[in-house]
Amino acid sequence: MSYVINPNLELEYIHITFSDTVTFDERKKAKAEVISLCFDNNFHRSLIDLRESNVQMSKSDVVKFASSFKNTALPENYRIACVVSTNNQSENLIEIIISQDGINVKYFLNFKDAQDWLTSV
């Protein structure tokens, strides 16, 4: 498994850190676990750290992954902050698609900026 999930009880968000090579199936599985934890804890935020990972997804997988968020019954005020090491076209596409489905998602190059944005509301 190339990810670790840690609920941040103090700041009320789910923190997931990916490392090594991350496949479509791993990302999909992690998403399901994070969403389940958010519902269990009544959290409306998650922070995804992709800085130490190498995401291996085809363009069709990227679109399929991003489009799957609209079927998750996440609340309207749900926020996702993603931290990446460089700007990436695949992640930009995910941000656009997820945002079109009404989920507030934003990508950052700095962990602290992501955490500040995530917890600003």
C-alpha cells in the first residue's frame, strides 16, 4: 500500500499521504476510505499529500477518477486540499472536473498553505 491515512481530530480533517508509485486502483481505494472516515467523524475536509508520490494514471483513468466524486454524496461544503511537488496536467484536470461537480478542491505546492486554506472556514 502506498498511502497512510491519519484523521486530524484537532483540526477536523482526514490527512492522507501517498508515497512511491500510486495507481488508479490505489487512489480509488484511498478515496473510498477517506470518504468513509469523513462520514464516520462528521468531517467535511480532507488533505491529500502527493509530494512524495508518482501517480501513474492514464488520461482516461484521471477523468474516471475525478468524475467518480459526483456519486459520493459529499456535502456541499466539503473541501479537498491537495499538496503536490510540481504543477501537473493530470492533477489540474482532476481539480477542474471535481470543481464542476460542486466540490471545493484546490491544489497547492506548499503544505502549510494547503492546511491554512483547508481550515480557514
